[in-house]
Amino acid sequence: DGKIYDAYVIYPKNHTSEANFVEYFVYQIMPDILENKCGYTLCIYGRDIYPGEDAASAIETRMQKSRRLIMLLTHQLVNSKEDAYDQHIALYNALIQNDTKVILLEMETIGTYGKLQESLRFIIKQQGTIKWKEEHTVHPQSPDSKFWKQVRYHMPLARRPS
């Protein structure tokens, strides 16, 4: 299908105390589970987009080469006044071009979705979110936890690691 990545990961990139866990999740836990244990290929901004590359075109190209978009929902992302570019492009691709499936991971209880932009609320209404619950932090590295099984359900078929 011409795709290089199974999923492009969208997450808030500002540095707050919650972002420390989100970054740990994005750079350590997700690759360990989805890449090392399940055989997926992820594209993560800051790891797979290189310094000196034009960020905007690199983001668009990587998303077009991804089968899924994984978006981490946090209070920071919800309350952010400016739209992150990758979030904007992801929602455009998912809703307007209708060619990429978005997987929403609710990293903390968001409560009402009223503050979310309308396009995000629409996707949540269509398919819901996968909620990260605190008990997963006990064994976040188990690909057999309910959370990771739900994530894998929405992912394309994986090529097993060799």
C-alpha cells in the first residue's frame, strides 16, 4: 500500500509535569510494546523526524505514509489554545480526505469533551476513546493488558518481529 509506518503518534509537546509521563509513554512504553513486542512501526515526532528537516512537510509526508494516526488526549492538548500542526493535519486527513483512521488514547480523564474542537468531538462520538487507566501503570509493558489489546484491535495487521 506504499505505507512505511503502521502509525504516526500525535502528542502534546509542551513541557509540563504531565508531559513528562506522556513523553515517557511515547518514547519508551509505546515503542517497547507496539514495536518490540507486537511488530508495528511507529513514526514519532522527535525520534523519526530529523533536525533540519522542514517540520511541516515532514509531518505531512510521514502521516501520508502511515496507516493509522494515534492521538494522545491529555488536558494539555484539550486546553491548548493553539492547534498543533500535526493535530490539525491529522484531523483533516481523517475527516475530509477520509483516508486515515485515528486511534484516540485518553491518557487522563478528560471529563466532558465540550472544550475539544468539533472535529475531535465528532471522531470521539463515532468511535470513542481508549482510556489509559492507572492500573495499567503497574504492568504497562504487558502487551496482553486490556489497554494494549484495544489499541492493537484498531491497528492494521502487524508484521511479526523476526
